[in-house]
Amino acid sequence: MRRSARKAEAPDLGVLAARLLFGLQAELFARAAELGFDDLGPRHGAVLAHLDEEGIRLADLARLAGRNKQTIAAILDELEQLGYVHRTPDPADRRAKLVMPTEKGRRVMRISDEIVADIEARHARRLGAGAYAEFVRVLGLITGDG
């Protein structure tokens, strides 16, 4: 059996995880675009998913996103140009910078959280609340977050 056919018939963890991620991203960014945030894409999710209203350091964003600092810095540059974030000195350490959401950034954070919650609720309805909670628990164990 060809590899592509085998993965189509019995997808491995990588294929399943990619389908889950890409499906969630596609819906999230399509719905955000319908609400006026059409300048964002999945690349920006590495930062937006972990952005705090109180600010967060670039190194912490990189760690949480599982990306290197250079990649996160490039995404931050884009988001800053688009008006979603700005950088400010960290009051706890003036040598460091905090990435702070602008009002536009806070709006997209709230909308994104609502969209993801809606997607999760839809999956929970489809699977049943208990099965969905178990899926999330086990997925957390697999990814090291549980």
C-alpha cells in the first residue's frame, strides 16, 4: 500500500494533529476576518494565542509557542506594524521589553477566545461533554501539558 493511501486510511498522530490545528486555524482566522480582522493569519497565532493583557516578554512568547526568538520577533514586528501590539520597557527589568496588546489587540484576543470556545463547545456537543473532556485531558498528557 502506498504511504499516502496508508495515511489516508489510518492517519498517524502527526496527520491527525495537523488536521486538528489547520482546521481550527482556518475557522478561527476566517471568522475573525468576517469580524474585520482580515489582516491576520495562522502565522500570527503563535503570538496571539499567548499574548497577555498585562504584557509578556518575547522569550516567554517563544517558549510558549515552541518557536525560536527570531521567528517570534519577526511576527511581533508584523503585529506591531498592523497595530495589534507595542513594546514597552518591563517595569520589573528595564533591560527587558514587554509585548503589550493595543486596544485592537485586546479586541482580537477577546474575539479569538470566543471563537475557540465556540469551536470547543461544538466538539463537546458532537462527542459528548465527558468524551471531549477526556480527549482534552489525554491530548494534554501526550503534549506534556497534562
